[in-house]
Amino acid sequence: MRFSFLNVVRQALSNNEGWPEQWASPEPKAAYDVVIVGGGGHGLATAYYLASQLGVANVAVLEKGWLGGGNTGRNTTILRSNYLWEESAALYEHALKLWEGLSAELNYNVMYSARGVMMLAHNVHDVQVIRRHVHANRLAGVDNAWLTPDEVKAFCPILNISPDIRYPIVGAALQRRGGTARHDAVAWGYARGASARGVDIIQNCEVTGIRRDAAGAVAGVETTRGPIAARKVGVVAAGHSSVVMAMAGVRMPLDSYPLQALVSEPVKPMMPCVVMSNTIHAYMSQSDKGEMVIGAGTDAYNSYSQTGGLHIANHTLEAICELFPAVRRLRMLRNWGGIVDVTPDRSPIIGLTAVPGLYVNCGWGTGGFKATPGSGHVFAHTIARGEPHRLAAPFALDRFRSGRLIDEAAAAAVAH
Ligand code: FAD
Ligand code: PYC
């Protein structure tokens, strides 16, 4: 059933009891044309575009837990495309353009809000790096502007721009088209759209092995719900990508770290934009419910624990209290972590592998939510055609052999 004014009124009159399930939950079939491992936003978007644009609907998305229960439902929802290199700016800009029309495309409100993302500079080094990004972005046709401290204050009045604090604000970059979206709505919207087009969405189904035929090509997967045959398998498992890829004998250049976030009790609207500081590993925005959404940096060691060190969160809160004195007395409601998959050059890996039929989309680290629609779109093309999409080509796994790295360490948020 479509979400329309008429249907909303009809359902309201019948106590909202007539809405159907948003996606079907079938038993897995014995075989599919394509199996996607991972029911986060990227995996679901891939399945959606395979079915909606590429005529490949005999697809299963296998998720070991619940949809969006990985980093998709754990992230702080910041969207922007202000990356340094042309390859990255093109990919993230492709995603940002898709965000702009996504609610209409999916007939599902993903609550995209272009409220502006400001990245603070605190010292001379920050100024040089951030201004370089502003110039590079403008040359690539991506909106970004340099602000003085007074302009920063005008854009976000609760910021403390006193020069006498530990982390003084000496300027900032502002991407006005950046903003936020509702994270789980993105997973649900893509799941609903994919399911309506014939994709099987299978939760509580962990992939435990990748089967290969005598020639070494992919033949299917082993799962906790039995074997499933498929000639094409796309791995989109974020922090567990290296674990899943190892099942096919492929070693990935990835480190998995905890990254954590917190939300405060809800308060009336006090913050009109997103503010990030990579230097001090702290950023904040306000959710539509009124909670202040705060994020920290990655832990300094590898781990698969979805928590993160207390000292990391404490450090972030100290910085947040200094930058935003108005939030000092707020109580924190929840704190959680996700496992982020970080590559040596802080850019994602999208494409084919040395194993015929095995495709991978990972390495989004601390910054992949913003890429969800673009990532799914280019990965779907890559899987359907058996060759990299034009925007995905620079992000192939073999760049770690050829040396054609795309170093985005300075653009990656929380400076991991
Ligand atoms: P996920 O949503 O993690 O999906 C992968 C799925 O694979 C999981 O659901 C997992 O259960 C499943 N899976 C794993 N192994 C198996 C298996 N063997 N079998 C079946 N399923 C399996 N990015 C931004 O752009 N902006 C932000 O503000 C931002 N903030 C962040 C804040 C935090 C605290 C965290 C943790 C991350 C943040 N990110 C942010 C990064 C972003 O969340 C991720 O890059 C993005 O969500 C990755 O999406 P995904 O679909 O690839 O991964
Ligand atoms: O990539 O913009 C980002 C981001 C912000 C917080 C975590 N990641």
C-alpha cells in the first residue's frame, strides 16, 4: 500500500490497523541469481536498485540479525559530499543527489534535512587543510564555503567562539546541502521497495560459509538456515566484511574498530545545523525528537565489541561542553557503539574480486551512511553488469596492489 494523503486519512479512520507489513519475510529459496550478505542500508539499497533499475529481482538479502541493526541503525546520520579527491567527491555527490529525491523515489519519508554541515578549524593546520578542501570542492562543482568565526556564530548561535578556550574556533567550512536523514527509515524504505519488486529479505540468517565450484567461482553460501545457491554473491557486511570475505579465502585490507555515539534527553529546538570537529573528535546535531546527537572518535585498537571505551566518550563530552556551554547540564540517555571497517586510505572498496562471482562493498569506515543510495546504486550496476560502474571503478580492491590510493584521511569524519 502506498503512503498517500488518502491512505493516511483512511488508516487514521480505522485506528491505523489496516497497514500491511512493510516487507515480506519469506523462507529462503534453494537458489537465487544474486545473494547479498548484509541487510544494512548499503545491502538493501543494492537489492533495491538491482530489482528496480536492472531487471534482476531474483535476489535475496541475508541478514544475520535485524535490518539496519548494524552501523545503519547506529550512526549519527550526517550527510555531506565535501571529500577532497575528484573520485570521492563524484561518488559522494552522486549519493547526495540521490538523497535529495529519495523520499519520493521510495514513497517513504527518510526525513532528509539539508540543514548544513559545518566542519570547525581550531588551529593553523586545520585552516590549511579545510581551506584546501573548500577550494578542491568548488573546483569539482561541490558546494562548500569558508566561514569566519563571526559567520560561524551566526550560523550556529550556541557555539562558543571565545578565543580563550582550549579549542578556539578560528573558522569553519560549511556545506549547506549537507545535513541529516533518519537512519532506520532508510533501511526500511529500501527494504519495502525491494520487497515490493520481488526481492526476498531474510533476517536472522547468518552466512557461515561461501561455496566455490571446482573452477573456484562462487557457487553459493552456507547459512544458519541452510545452503543457498547463487552465481553472484555481494558482500556488504561493514565491520564484519573481512570475516565474511575470509570465508572465500580473500584477505581484506581492513581494520575493524568500535565507534561510539550518545544522545541526550530531548530538549526544545536549539541547534539548527550539524557541527563537526575532526581535530577534537566531537560532533553534534539535534534530532527531530529534540535529543542532542553526539559522536566520538574511534577506539585506538581493533575490536568487535559494539561499545567503545568510556574514556573516549568522556573526552568527547569535555570538548562538547566547552564548544557548546548550553548543553553542559543535559543528561545523557543512551550510548552505543558500532564496528566500523577502515581501509588504509580511508576510502571504500567497491567492486569485483579475484574470485569469479564474488563482489564486495565495504571499507566505508566512519562515514558510509551518507553514501548509502550512491553506494547501492553503483554496486547494483557492478553486480548486474559484471564490471565496475564508472563511479566505482577507482575504488577497486586492486588499488592496494597498484598503489592508486585515494587518501581521504583528512575528509573522513572523526579523523580515524
Ligand atoms: P551495516 O548497516 O553495518 O550493515 C551490514 C550488515 O551486515 C549488518 O546488519 C550485519 O549484521 C550484517 N552481517 C555481518 N556479517 C554477516 C553475516 N555473516 N551474515 C549475514 N549478515 C551479516 N556515516 C556517515 O556517513 N555519517 C555519520 O554521521 C556516521 N556516523 C556514525 C556513527 C557511528 C557511531 C557509527 C558506528 C558509524 C557511523 N557512520 C556514519 C558510518 C556508517 O554508519 C556506516 O558506514 C554505514 O552505515 C555502513 O552501512 P552498511 O549497510 O554497509 O553496514
Ligand atoms: O562521515 O560525516 C561523517 C561522520 C560524521 C560522524 C561520523 N561520521
